[in-house]
Amino acid sequence: MTYKIFATISFTDDSKEKQVSELVFDSICPDNEFMTELSSEKKNGTASISFSAEKIGTVLATADDILMNAEIALKVIENTK
């Protein structure tokens, strides 16, 4: 029997920094364009990336990659204000 592990990472804007979640989302999504196990959505000030894999290590590595790329994108956004 094969199991899939599903995960979602969401970026939500706070009241001070509107549209930052969309900027982060837009900056990291092009890398994910051809992955069939990954989907993304922007809705009501929240940008979400959902993904799945059969192994927990793959899910953790993907989450780590997404969060590291988001952190870099946030630093670029903050340094270009």
C-alpha cells in the first residue's frame, strides 16, 4: 500500500505589509511550474503552496526549499524598499 503525505505552506499579509505574500509567492512559483505534485493559489491576501509526496523526507526537503526561497525573497523585498 502506498500513502501520500500532503502539506500546505501559506503566506499571509499583516496589516502593515499588504501584498508582500503575493510578491513572495510570485518570486518562488516559477520554479514550481512543471511539478505535478505541487499546486499554488492566491486568495484574499493569502498565498498558498500545496504539495505531496510518498516519503516524509521529500515533504520536509520541499518545505525547506520553499521556506528558504521565501526567506530570500523577503530579504530582497525588504532591501529594495
